Amino acid sequence: MVRIRVLVVDDHRIFAESLAAALAAEPDVDVSAAGSGPAALRCLERAAAEGRRYDVLLVDADLGGVLPGPRPAVAVPEAGEDGLVDGISLVAGVRAAQPHVRVVVLAEKDDPRRAALALQAGASGWVAKDCSLSRLLTVIRGVLREETHLPPALLTGVLRELTAARKHRTESERLVESLTPREREVLRCMVAGLGRKAVAERLFLSPHTVRTHMQNVLGKLGVHSTLAAVALARRAGVGPVDLGTPPRMVPEESSSA
């Protein structure tokens, strides 16, 4: 019998343990539980090192609390002091680190916007926490067959959100393409969280020149803050500069400061 290895990730211990116990009663399911995003990642890494990888992750949508304000159109890992912040960010982190793992998000309520973000982050399903055990098992087995599972009532809203996100991404890509190579390099440094002084040191520029580049970036992107520029860059698929590698030499444009 092929056994399915499941990891339940929920910071409500009673719920996590109850769900794990219910799933463990199935003859073809091995299940463990983790109480946080960092704990889940440690479980995944340890299991992979021991050659007993997990197949499915069941993640609480509200794990660790929800970040305030609008999230980027394409969910990305956002780390705080204790690691990954919430359930949707954990989805992105797991899918990036171990793409073979299928992730199903468990939610207290239907939310088309967050469900769309979960799918964009790499989730294969969105399921209500109060669904039946048989329904959850159907979803677990379905995602292992490359199926995507959503409640029927969410389909219209999720499609609307995904369409809007695609439009925003296209607009963001167009704005990013208007930047010069140097400005794009500065933007990638901004996405990495570097301040003006750190950008200047990395790119061998004066702080004044970096300030000018940053102002040009904000102006061309049509935003008024670094945070807004970073959010737009993420929508356009612009990743952070790799701080572990030396900077590339980008020639200055004659029109730049």
C-alpha cells in the first residue's frame, strides 16, 4: 500500500492535533503536526534529509496572523523575526523549497482574494476548516493527482481576482520596462530591503547618485514610496538582488545623475 505523508500546520494546537488524529485513522495516511511556519519548514527539511518526504501540507490560512494592508498580486515569502509570517507566505516558501509537496490551505471562511493569492503562491486547494473528513481526504488524494480543488461558491470570485491580478502584472511589467538598466538594478536592491547607503556601497555609487536613481524609479513607476515601488516590482516579477554575489557592473546612462 502506498502511504500518503501529511503535515498539518496550524497554531491552534487542539485543532491541529484533532485533525492529525482523525487523518491518522486512515490506513494509508501517515500524519504529523507543526504549530508554526518555521516549525513546518524544519519538519520538511528533516524529513527530506531522512528520505521520507511529505506529500501534502495542510496549512492554516491565518497561520501566525494576517499581514495588514494589501498584499502583492503574486504572493511571496515575507519574513519577520520568527520566519515566515502567515499561511499564504508559507505556501510560497514551501513550493519554492520543495516543489514536489502539494499544499492545501485550510480556511475559517471563504475569501476569493486570499484564495486567489494562495493559488498564485502555489497552493493546489482551498478547503473550509469545517468540511467533512471524507471531503478533506478527497482533496488530499486529488491534489496528488495534480488536481486543483476549490469550493464551487468561490470559483467566480477567484477567477475575477486572478484576471485582475494578471492585468495589474501586465501594467507593472510595462512600467518596469521603462526603467534604465541602472534603475532596474537599484529597484532590485530596494526589493532586497537595502537602504540608500547600502545600495551606494553595493553599486559603487555616491549616496547622492543613488538618491537620484531612487527618485527616478519612483517617478517612472508612478508611486510615492519605496514600499509601493517594491510591491509593484513584485507584481512585475522583479526579484531581489542576490546579496551573496558581487554586483554586476552596469554602465551609467548619459542622462542619469
